[in-house]
Amino acid sequence: MLNPFIDLLADLIHLYMLAVIVWTVMVTLIAFKIINAYQPVMQKVMYALNRLIEPALKPIQKLLPDLGGIDISPIILLLLLNFARSALYSYLYNL
């Protein structure tokens, strides 16, 4: 029998992973000036995503060496979140 709490945690991790991907795409589009970051809707969306994503990225960014302007911390965060989700499911199946 599946544990609904583990499924809920796994779904929340998956939603957070989607938020990281959306944040990464939006930051890239803003950097290339495809999206206007000064529109009120975009400011609100980016503010919300920054408040959600940045606290998880800061510790990773502190540990990474300087790569010359390339930020791979979202990739590492996605890998860690995927590992956490997989660990939840392996914990469920080992019970």
C-alpha cells in the first residue's frame, strides 16, 4: 500500500523542481532581453520565484568555485531534489 504522505512529499518536491526550471528559463530570457523584467506582472512573478528559489540556491553557490559567469547551481539543486524524491520512493518500497 502506498503511503500518501510520501506521495505528497514527492509531489511537492516535483512542483519545486518545476519552479526551479521556470525560474531558470525566466532568468535566462531576462538576461537575453527577450522578456521585459520591468513589467508589473513579470516583477511579481520573479519576486515570488526569487523568494522561493534563492534560499535553496545560496548555500550551493557558496560551495561552488567561480566558473567564469556560468551558474550551475540550479542544475545541482535539481539533481539534489531528484535524489531526495528517489530516496523517498526507495524508502517507501523498502518498508
